[in-house]
Amino acid sequence: MTCLIGEAMTESIRELRGGNMDIDLVPKQSLQWERESCPWNTAEGNSAHKCAVKDTSICRYFRGIKPVDTVLCAYPNSS
Ligand code: SF4
């Protein structure tokens, strides 16, 4: 049996640039976890915007990921 907590305390993390990411917060019924909404899609009432589209683009407001799956978003708050 593997202890993941013990591994996390002793592992060293590499930072490797150039990842070809595919990340979005578009609602999807088949996903088994909760997701928050993209504020840009919410403001426009659509699902047009994605954080990173593999082989294509990265959203102008995307600022990366906080472990393990939190999107860092700089979309300006309209309020
Ligand atoms: S970075 Fe922000 S604004 Fe851009 S697609 Fe992701 S959640 Fe939406």
C-alpha cells in the first residue's frame, strides 16, 4: 500500500514550461466533481470561453493553476 501523504512531503516538484493544456470550466453533466463557473461565460450567458484550448490558445485572463485543479483567473470583476 502506498502512502500519498508521505510522498507529498518528500517529493521535489519540477516546473516545466510549455505545457499544452486543455482546461475549461464549462458545465458538463457527466463530470463527477463540482466546478465553479467562468465569470466571462457567466457575464455573456454562454460557454464560449475556455481557459486553455489544446494546440490552439490560452485565455487572456488565465493566470495558471493552483494545485490540484483550481483555475487562477484575472477576469475583471464587473461589480
Ligand atoms: S481564465 Fe477566467 S475568463 Fe478565461 S476562460 Fe478561464 S475562467 Fe473564463
